[in-house]
Amino acid sequence: MESMLRGLNATQRAAVTSKASVLQVLAPPGSGKTKTLTSRVAYLLAHEGYRPQNVICCTFTIKASREMRERLRGLVGGDLEGKLVLGTFHSICRRYLVTYGHLIGIPNNFGIADSDDSLGIIKRLQKKIKFGMEPRAARNKISHRKARGQRLDDILKSTGKSMEAQEFAMIFQEYETALATSNLLDYDDLLLKCVELLRKYPQCVSNIEALLIDEFQDTNNVQFGLMKLLASAKRRITIVGDPDQSIYGFRSAEIENLNRMQAYYPGTVVINLEENYRSSSAVLNLAQDVIEQDEERPSKRLKSTHCHGTLPVLRRVPNPHEEAAWLVSEVKRMTRMTGGCLEYADIAILLRSAFLSLLIEKALANAGIPYKMVGGRRFFDRVEVRILLDYLRVISHPDNNSALLSIINTPTRKVGDGTVAELNRASEAAKVSLWILVQKVLKREVSLEKKLSKPAEQGLGELVALIRKGQDKLKTFEPTQAPGKLIELVANALHFQDYLKKQYKEDWEDRWENVQELLLQAKDVTLQSLTAQDQLPEVDGVKQAQVEGSQEVLARFLANVALSTEVEADDESEVKPRITISTIHSAKGLEWPVVFVPAVYEGSIPHSRAEDTSEERRLLYVAMTRAKALLYMTFPIMQSRSESESILTQFLPSNVDHRLKDVGPVFNDQTVQDIATILQRSAPSQELLAHAATSLDESESQFDDIWPADGSPKGPFLNIETDMPTYYGRSAQSLAGAMRVNTTFQQRSNFSTVAGFTTASHQMSIIPPQKERVDQLAKPKLAKSSSGQGNLATFFSKGTLREVQIDNVPLPRLVGGSQTWSSAPAKPQPLSIPVELASHKPGAALASNPATTVKRPRPVLAETSNIEHRRTKRPYTCFSSSPTKEEFDNGALPQATVAEEEPHRPKYNTTMSTLQQSKSEPGYSSFKSGILNTMSRPTPLSSMSGTLSANGAMKKTLGVRRSLNGWADRKNK
Ligand SMILES: Nc1ncnc2c1ncn2[C@@H]1O[C@H](COP(=O)(O)OP(=O)(O)OP(=O)(O)O)[C@@H](O)[C@H]1O
């Protein structure tokens, strides 16, 4: 028993070993609720002697149930764990209905209508009975009503006289009839029918000794009822939950269930866990401040068990494109600068809305950073996967009209829309499923009003033959292989690869890969399905339905598909670490060392369509509290679509500013040490950290300084008069004041140099001047310039350059040109330091060997000629997990989003980074002197702006500006 309690604190132990019949463990995020629940299951089995088949454990997601199984396997061994009745509410209900549903008239071969099926049914009804309600709204309303336990009778009885109410009642009725004709149960039915079953036949659960429920705050009314029924025999219930994490109100979850439970079971014991074992204090403090904005919530403090750590970051970025680009650069920076302490698998990007992933996926893919999607568009919803699954669904359950309609003419077999409509009409008139009707028509037992054309008849004949063949073969397949073999059979019969080639010329290969993936999944799920875990124990006096091997395995496989909210490769099979992209909803209960929450603006979070602002706040709270060590939120100032400035989310008001930084942390020894401590990892050695800096490309920076901290576009002007950088004519100070932020530069005192790093001024101090270069520079090549534009020679001949010493900074490679300093643009334009130089940072190699002439490649513009091609080539890639790096190297994927949007926009750093590096050097005085020092290297200032007064003093903005092309123009307009 001691081993079971090891690693638990005193309160957790008390919860695990509690003798209470009804126990509520209420606790904030990261306090070990799931850990406690798992240990309690183990305790009840091992110590109290409960039989695993008599213990039900409900989790909220399939992923959570998998994780719990794994933890339990470690605690009590595979034998016991395998017999537990463990799963989501829906999957547990499905098990009861397959086994005992016949008692209430549900045949055990019922299918599950997923939300797409439900929507399809309603859309078809709309065509038939012409109602005005939007189909999606109708589906949601039906689901809400069912989630409150209302059935058709209740709806019909309570229907008012208004047209709307009458219409809804009619839709509800027709929808229920359509499900019944197809022998389908939708998600809500699974719960409702199980309630009906257990009310009528409570003996089905007479064996249940204990019921345990995770994430109880998100249960709805029907689930509350189920809890009472499932536990009716012994009334032994343990739930864990956190009212602050209730985020499923839109699915009719009742946060009130926690109180209702206490009222229903008067002896309920409540144990509160307080310590948070997940997050740094810095993260928790912010999360606490956010959740406390809800004044109705009882006050409770989160107690961190970790060090303070790094302040969370609220990063302002110009727009969503640059948000994605910034995110990628920050990911690279943190993984490199922490010397291996953080890797891609440690990072999650949590989104309020799935669509937000698009630009981020593209940017990650372009950078060759592997990622996986969770909870966005499901793998099983992809067209090519869906088609094959629909064939399997029809083979398994031919009365499923929805599935049959989806494949009746896919791939095309000359069964046109008119024919389908006629078949539908006739099947409804005859009150039989479409499958039965089609067979009767082919056998000429039924004649249609509109006669079938010969090709349509032939096409339907082929379809029926294929389905029958599948059904026959299914009986001969080994159960373990049934789903996989069937997928192969169907794909071959349909010449599916050729079909994809023809239908999806652009990306058929990706789609075919998905088919291969489906085969792998089928194999995997099949093996899981065959374990004892789906079997309910025999209960005295209640007959179980008999189900056949391969047919049941296929049905379980399809049910798992329908009930899954996500599909991922097993962790073990993951070849390389990947970033996780997930919706916040799907991230519930999970944790990562680093969390990014993009798009924290009004309309995104809280979402513009959200009815309950408190729930949106809780959503942000859930996202924040997934982070262990580092938390980043990004705020794109402009929305490229609307062109209007966004408003920062109301959940981050000015009084939490002190909890936030506006740029990513400097990864110095202390920061990395803190991260390692929080993650309970060993900190990387000094050597590794020192090496980390050298692993950066030159377009990257040791600091989060490539983008200005205030969210203005890259590339500040330097206003010599004010000694401050300016953005679009606004000073950084005014921006900082207006936006309550400090610029990176203003924060320079927070920076310290990581061991082994070199700084710009150090660099300059150890490298002897190279007179020859200066001479070269002064030669006539520099003379060419556009009107109105100074060049390096003319500019500095008035006194500046003479005092300048040059180090051996590599010569910039000019875009599309030769290695020459005369890079005068063809047209007059705002003058700027060529972008290549702006990104310059001396490398450690230089520091260690001053004599070395470093020839590192300079940033070059994206090859714009390829961009169009790359953009169109494989548009599909953004839906899936990231492709492999080789694919990028082949040029098969789109270029960076930024480059796509603005093909002429180069990628580079501002000189800010260089300035920050030089801050610790003696003699460092001001931004101006800093930048002059920086520019005193062989800066090709041919495009540098500024006029000199007679005495040589600079008068106006000294440009380190680059062309901002389209975006700047749009913004100015
Ligand atoms: N007593 C403990 N000592 C050390 N670590 C613990 C302890 N209890 C829990 N943890 C760790 O804290 C983290 C959070 O635990 P768990 O996921 O169980 O929390 P939770 O309360 O369910 O969180 P959430 O509500 O956010 O889902 C896990 O990494 C877990 O291993």
C-alpha cells in the first residue's frame, strides 16, 4: 500500500484512503486531482479488495482515459487495470447499451450518429420539410434539450403556440424518426438511453461497488442522473473537480452539479487540495489574478510548490502573420538557448478557435518544426478517410442512411442527385432504410415514380455488390484484422489511389498517406478493442446480448472513431518530439513545460459569439494553468482581415501588468536553472549553454528582440534628437505610454549575458580595425545613388566616417546581386540600412578567434519565383501533423507566411539585438552612441537616410528602417 501512496502529500493521501461513501475532491489546476483519483482507484482495488469489473471510472476525454489506464497499469498491473470499466461517459454507456440495450428494444448493432451525421440528417430534413431554422442551430438546440433530459414527448407536450416552437417540435420529431429508421443513436441518445435502461433495469449495475468521476465540473444534467443510477447499488462515489475549470457550458454542463451532489448525498465529504505542483509561482500568480476577476467565485488562493520562475509574457506583434513568425522564432530561440533543457515536445500552442492554427501551422511547417494537431479538425474527418470509413459503416450497419448517402455516388457511379432524391423519397414513404429500398428497387420489388436510368442502376448494383462482398468477407477475417482488411478491400475495389490522383491532383499524395495512416490506426485500435476492457461482467438475472467476433470488433472500431475527440499516434510510436497544437478545450487536464496562447484579443477570447464571459475567462485560466515553466500570450495588434486594431482581451487588464513581461525571457543561467528545477530536470552544463548561443542562425537572436516589443512592425527608426527608436513616426515612449509597455530597449537593464556569449562591443574591442576595408568602401563604387539618397561615402565624408573603425564583419550578400557595396535602389524610397546588416550579430567563433574572417551566409530574400508554386502545391498540409523536414528541403511546402504575403520582405534582425548585446560593455552610454558604434562597422549605408547640418550633426531620423512594403502602406492608409 505504501507504494500506492508514495509521492502523495498528506491531503492527497487523506483523499485516497478516505472511508467516506461520497467524496468530493475539489482543487485548483495542477494540484494532483487526477493523480489522486487514479491512486484512489488503485487503493480501492488493492486495499479495499474491490473487483475491477465492479468499479466504474469515468473520464472526460478518451485521452484522459488512456492516460489513466497507463497510470493504473503501473500501480496495480495490467490484469486488474484491463478489467476496470474505464472510459468516457459515452463509451461506458455504449458498452451498457450493446450488452443490455435489447432489454429496452435497442438492437445491439446500432450505429452512432456523430455530429456530422446529425447535421446531415437535419439538412436533408430541411430540404424535405422546408423549415427556416438554420440546420446547425437546430442540431445544437436538439442536443441542448436532450442534454437536459428532454425527450420527444416532453418537447411535444411543452411546445408553445408560436411558429418557432411548432417548427422546432416538428424538426425534433422528424430527426428522431430519421435516427430510428437508420438504427442510429446520436451522442446524447447514448446517455439518455442508458439512463432509460438503468432506470428500468437497475440490476444491470447491481455489481457496481464504486464509481469515480474525473472533471466533474463539466458534467451535464443527464450525466448527473447517470451518476446516481450507476452508483445506485452501493452509493460509493468519488468525484474530482474544479469549478474554476468549468468550460463546457456550451455543451450544457452544469457547474451547479457540485452543489446538487452535496444536497442529494447529505453525508458528502469534501476535501480541498491546495498545493499546485505544476506551475511556477509567476504563472500561478497571473492565473490567480485572472480568475479572481470573477467576483461571484468564492475566494481561494493557489499555492505554488515551485520557485517564482520567469514572468509570463504578453507579446505584442503587428498582425497574425507576424504572430506566427514570432512564435516560430521564439520556439527556436528557447529550444536552442536552453541547451537542450527544452525541446519541441515540451511546447504547446493552445488556441481559442481551431482556425487560428492555420498561419501557425504554415510557419512551423516552413521552419521544419514538427508539430501535431489535437482537437482541431479530426483526422477521421478528412475527406479521404471519411469516405473509407463510411463504406465500413455501411458494411457494419447498412441501415445507416447517412453513411450510405455519403458514398452512394462517391466515387462517382452515375447516380445523380435526382435519383438520390427519388430513392430518399421512396424510402421515407415505405418507412424502410435506404439500403433496403435500393435492394428492393434493384430486384424490381419496388418501382420508383421516376424510373432509374441504366447507368444509375448499374452503379447502384456495383455498390450493393461491394457492400455485400465486404459483409461476407468480414465473417472470414480474423477479428484482430477485420477493420484493416476491410479498408484494404474497399480501397482496392474503388481503385482509391487512382481516384485520389484524379480528384485531388494537387495533394493526392498527402491524402494517400492519410489512408495509410488510417490502416495503421485500424490495426492499433483493433488490438485495443480485443482486450477485455470493453466487456461488462455477467450480472445475475440479466441476459447479455451475444456479439460476434469480427463484426463486434468492426463495430467497436467505428464506435471508437465516432466517440473520439482526437486521434494521435501513440506516444511510444512518436519518432521525433513535436510541438502540440490544440484547442484550449482539448487541452483540459493536460500540461506542458511551455504554453503559448495566441490571439488574446477581444472577439477571440472572450469569443465574439460567447454568451458567458465568465466561462471564457475560465477558458483562458485553463490555458494558462497548463503551463509549467513558461507562459506566453500573443496579441496581434492588427487583424489582417479586418484591418482594424484589436483590443487586448479584457482578462488582462492593466492591474495585471506587473505580472507580465512584454518580451520573452533572456535565457541566462538563472532562467535555465529555474526552468530545469520546475521541470525536475538536470540543468544543462555551462559548456552546453555557451554552445547554445553559437547554434543560432544569423537571422536569429539570443534575445526576443527581432520584433519590437510594442507590436509595431520590425525595424525601428532611430530618432537622434530624442535618442529613442521610433515606429511609424510615433516614439517608442509614446507607444509605450499609450500601450502600457516597455520597449525591449527600455528593458535592457534586465538583460544579462549568458556565459560564453559575446557582445557587440566586446567583439569590436578585440578585433583590430581593417583599414583596407575602409579604403575599399570609400572608392567610387559607392558613388552611385538615387536622387535624394545619401550613400556611405558621401554621408560620412562630412565627418562621421573618419572616426569610425571597422571590424571584420562579413560583407553582406546583396539580394540578387554581386558582392558590392553599391546597392542603391532603383527608385527613390525611404532610406535604410540594408537589411542584411541589420541582422548582423557577431558570432562566438569571432570572439574565440579574432583573426577569423567569418564567412557566414547572409539572409537572402525568399525566392519569390517559387512562392506561387509553393503556395499552391500542397495546400492540404496545414491540416495534418507536420510533414518531415525532407519535404521542405524538396521545396514542396509553402514558404513562410510572411514571405508569401509580402514576397519582397526580407527576414532580418534589427540592430536592437546588437545593441542589447553591447549593454554590459564598459563605455556603453546611450542608444545613440550604441547605434553609432554598431553602424561604424562597414555598414553599407548607401541607403541610409538623414541630412547633416553644416557642422556635421545629424538632424533628422537616422534610418535603420527597412521597407515595410504592403503592410506598412496598408497601415498608413
Ligand atoms: N504530491 C505531489 N508531488 C509531486 N507532484 C505531484 C503531486 N501531486 C501531483 N503532482 C504532479 O502535478 C501535476 C498535476 O497533477 P494532475 O494532472 O493530477 O493535476 P490536476 O489537479 O488533475 O490538474 P488539472 O485540474 O489542471 O487537470 C502532475 O505532473 C502530477 O504528477
